[in-house]
Amino acid sequence: MAEAPQINLRYEGTCPDCGVREVYLPAPLADIGDDFNWQARDYDDFRIFMLEELAARFPERKRWTPADVEVVLVEAMATILDQLSDMLDRVAAERFLETARRPETVRQLLAFIGYDAVAAAKGKDQIDSGLSMADSVAALDTYWRNFPHAMEQAKRAGPREIHTQKRMVTVEDYALRLREHPLVLHAHAWTEWTGSWLTMRLAVIGWENIKLDQRPGSMIDDTVVASYSDEISDAVINFNESLGFRPPAMKSDPPPTIRVVLRPYIDAFRMAGQEVTLQDPVYVGIYMSISISVADNYFQSEIRNAINQVLGQGPSGFFEPGRLGFGEDVYAADIYQVLMALDGVEHVCLNRFKRIGSQYPDRSEEGFIPFDGLEVAVCANEAGNPSDGYYRLKLHGGQRG
């Protein structure tokens, strides 16, 4: 304990009022020694430290054996301290993306830097794309526990996303961000001067070639507009949930149009004060007259059905929505290629190959139909809607039936 300073009054000479006060400060306290090893982290370090402390406290005792109660308690405590130290190391490691090992921690750390691990896993078919957000998160954590290398890939890909532009700033940003939406097959962006300011214009090829203001499932000009499938509805809902948006009522009656679904997404990422307008592409129907020679051992009905499939708008069809982009020319060589690849087709002759309309010439000799700007080639081959394109087949040879 520190001592109080000593104060003395010393008088010199004969004057009783002329004194000098002298203060003698005590000697400073000695530094308190710290003999604890703050780097002790494992069982051996804790055990040695406690045994050394026992030996220092009881110097009269010269012998310690593993059977002594004190030694047994020391070893039990060292085991517990080793476990607690390991737990602290693990908890501290979960704070950083490089050293984190738990899937839920890695997913949350990646979310802090804007990387959607769930969406990335769905894009790589690592988890089912039709799951809800909660089920997708659980499925991703399970997948990462079973395949740790996939989690390591996400840990490397996440920091790279910091350098990826997420906002819609440039013209290319608008087109790229819009193509990420499940309802958008192709997007084209450009700026236009309206007299007072620049307006950002976006043309969109929607899912199943549905126009922006068409109500899915409705009837327009004797043509039924395709309804949202469960797959595309779930994809849109999951997409909105991954961005923190309120999911649209895709399965309501009536369902929302594509314009209604896209508008909140664009408003959330566009530049403040930037006017953005959405518009449909210019769908151009084409007409084809095709003569085909069928092999002798094939039925004409089978060949006709196969042709309708490869030239149709269904999956893997030549005119599948989204396969042809804005201003993309249609080449006769591509038509020949898909038809000649069918079993039972021996020869193909493209007699007529042109746009719909008498003002447009036949392009079968040129071998391609040019398109420009926002034009998109379509060939729905629907009897009640010839303006969306159609073709006529003339089959020769083969067997009737």
C-alpha cells in the first residue's frame, strides 16, 4: 500500500514567520509482475501453467503425481479451458469471410457485400429453382455442408461482385439488369432526346412473346394469350424476394401484366430523375412455302408433326420466344439445317421465304430476310392469326397415314 508523503517545516534565521516547507515523497511502488501466459491456448499450456502455480504456492511439497487429486482437477480444468479456447477461435473465425466455415455465416457475410448466394446456386442448378425463399436458404445450407467446395467457390465469387454494377446508370446497365428478370427474354435500351431532356427507352421481348400490356390468359383478336405457368410465377416471386421486394400477385385473377411486374424493379434501380419508358418490340411475321421429300419407310403424318415441332414456338423450336433477338436476320440455311436433321427427310426445297405482306418480295434466292431496329421475326403458324407468320408444307413420297 502506498505511503503518505511526509511534510516538514524548517525555519532558518531568527524570524518565526519565515519558514520553508519540505515534502518528502515516498518511494514509488514496485511494478506488479504479470506471470500469466496470455498466449496460452491449448490443453498443454493451461496444464503447465496451473501446475507451476501449485508448485509456487506450496513450495514445501516436493512431489506431484498424476494420481493426486490436485493434478486430476488441474487436468480436468485444462480440458474445459481448451474446449472454451477452441470455441472462441471458431466464433472469431466466423467474423470474416476468408475463415468462416458455417454455411449460414458465409451466406450472411456474402449478403453484406451484395452477393445473392441463393440466386447464384439456382443459376448453377445446385438447388431447385422452384423452391420458396425459406426452402431455398435451407437447401443451400444443406448443399454447402455436403459439398464444401461449392461454398469455397461462392466465397471467392462474392468479393468480385463488389466491382459489378448493380444500378441502372449507363444504357448498357439498363439492358443488362432488365435481362436478369425472369419475364424478360431480350432487352434493348437506347436514349432519345424529347426536346427537354434525355429519355431512356427500353424495348422488351417478354416471356412467351407476351406484350407488355397484354393480360395473360385473356382473349385478343381470337387469340388466347398464354397464362403464367407455375414455374415462371415461382421464378418471379423468388426473384423479387431475393432483392427484398414485395412479390407480385402472379396467381391472382386477373394476373398482372408484364409492365406492372417490371415497373417496381426498374424504379428501384434506375437513376433518380431519369425518365424510363417501356415499349414492345415490332413483331414481324414471315411466310414460308416448303416442299419436302419423305423417305419411303416414314409416314407423312410423322414427318409433319416433327416439322411443326422444330419450326414451332415450343421448347427448342426454331421460333421459340427469345431465340431470335432484336434486328436478327433469319437465314434460309438455318431452316434447311433444322429440317434436314430430322429422320425421314431426304430433300428440302424452300419455295417462298418472305415477310408477311404483298409489298415485300420473296427472299428465297437471297437466302435471308433482313431485320432492323426493334423488329423481331415470328412465325406462330396459327390459322386464325396469319399476321404472326405461317408456313405451308408440301410433302412428297413416304407413306400415307
